[in-house]
Amino acid sequence: MASGSMDTSIIIWDLIAETAMFKFKGHKNQITQLSSLTSSTLISSSKDGSLRIWNIENQQCDQILPSHFNSIDYFLYDHHYNMLIFGSSSDKIQLRKLQFDEESEFYKDVGVI
């Protein structure tokens, strides 16, 4: 289980031991949403306007995805179409196509739709 907070951190929890296993740091403002991309990766959005992909296995941020927003308040990742839809309270949304590159093991941002 993962949680994000106003203190800009993301904590990965061990539910059986009821303790924090480790903490991700990198966002500059509060976390607005978290979701899993795969069993070993999370994506987060923040009031700092960034989307980040976190690798749970190596406990680091693998990527920072570009955004044209000052704040990202919500997102949805569609696994079937590899589409990332995100927006802010300014009533604007952006759609990005992501493609996982097996060789580099990173998500390739194919661009704005």
C-alpha cells in the first residue's frame, strides 16, 4: 500500500507489520494522487505540476513526465490504451500517450493527443 501527503512524501507501507517500509521524496508540493502502473511502479501527481513514475524495487524516481500545468489535481491512466489523462482545477485536461520501452525500462512519452 502507498500513501501520499501534504508534506510532499510518498510512503510505502507494510500492512502486516503496520510500519512504513520506505519513503519517496521528490515532489515540491503536496501529493494529489497515486496509482499503480505495474506491480513495481507507481505514478504520482502533485500541486507542483509534475507527474512522477516511481520504481518500488529500486526505491527511486525513474521519470518525471512533462506537464504544462502549475498544479495537477487528478489523473487517470488507461492501461489498455496506455493513455494518461490529467488535469487541474483550471478546467483544462491533457492526454498523453505513454509507451513502455523494454530496452531502457522507461515509459516513453509519445506526445500530447
